[in-house]
Amino acid sequence: MKGLSYKRILLKLSGEALLGDKAFGIDPKVLASISKQLSQISQQGVEAAIVVGGGNIWRGATAADVGMDRATADYAGMLATLINALALQDVLEKEGLVVRTQSAIAMQAIAEPYIRRRAIRHLEKGRVVIFAAGTGNPYMTTDTAAALRAIEIAAEVLLMAKNRVNGVYDSDPRVSKEARKFSTLTYIDALNLRLEVMDSTALSLCMENHLPIIVFDLQSPHSIERAVAGEDIGTLITDVELQESR
């Protein structure tokens, strides 16, 4: 494996990425793989923060589509992210990592409140920090939370882990055999082509703050370690200047 390319990372784990081979809930094999990889990179000195989604348990937008109040549905989704965060925290601690879970909504019995300076201090001390409950606001996706938290903690890269999709394509590769994968993209291209990388708010935040994004398949062997090492994995989204320099 190459030397490290990034010292501080933000890993976005969608709820779908945690599904693995299951139709609902959490695949223990996926959690085990994540924990082993995070242990490896932590031993190398990488400071790792994680934002978890909740789509494997609850999707607020879907509930709203069938008549549930959207804000209420989104708050339920935030609770789903806390369930995933606790499961992830447990398996990471069993791997020997020191973990702190911070929630954007008050949940004193199970998580710290989100405090930016405290989160950075945890990272500096070698602890893994899990950010749960999105931004704490309805109508905001966990992609937006991932971009926001990455910028707030001065992460050097946002790693977007997908479930069996190894990058960004011009169409859905699970539907079309003609789908073409991008090895690199600019933020503007991703926005203009309306590619389903992340929501436009999250992508715009990354663009305004020059935060590189790597979209990759979580199920690929050692994918997190390879991304941190700077290997050519998935799709790199960045601005023109950074793209030309890599």
C-alpha cells in the first residue's frame, strides 16, 4: 500500500452501504470490514470522522411521499442514524479503537452533543468521531451533514462510500450496460450533468470550500485503506486546479 495521502478524513457511510447483502438493517460483515480498515488507518496516524445515514432503517422522504409530515419523517430518520452510529461505535470499540459519538440532536444518555472544538480535540487525540442525526434539521440530507462536518473539522477529503457502485457514472450502471464511469469530475460537471453523487447543497458546499470527494464501492476489498493511500479507486471530484495537480 502507498504512503498516506490524507491525514484527516471524513467517511460518509450511507444507510444503504451498511445493508451489505441484506434487504433491511445492518450487515455485521460490513461493520467488521469497516472496523478493521479504520483500525489499520488509525494505527498509521489517520484521524477519522464518520457521518452515518439511516436509509437502511428509515427514509424520511419516502415516508413523506405517503403522507407523513416531512419534518416529522426527517426527525425519525435522524433517530435511525443514531441506531447505526451506536452499532458502528460498538464494533469499533471491540476492534480496540476509542470512539466518541456526537449527535446533532440532544440525546444525552447515548451520545455527546455536537461541539466542533470538542470533535477536533477528539480527533487530535486519535479517537474516531461518529457524527449522528445529520445536521439536526429536517429537509437536510446526511450528504449535506457530511460535507458540512468535513469542512468544520478541516478534513482533507470526503470519502463517499457506496453499496456496490464503484464510482460516478453517466447513468445507472445497474440498469444500463452502456453506463460510462468517470475517473475524475469537476464539481461544476457533477452539478451540470445532474449526476446522482450527492444532493446539490452538499456538492456546492464542497465546491465552495475546495473539499475533494472520492466516491467508491465500500464492498471492494480494503477500499477505505486504498482511498486513504491515494490509490486510483472510484471517482475523484474536485476543482480544475486540484484535478490537474494529482
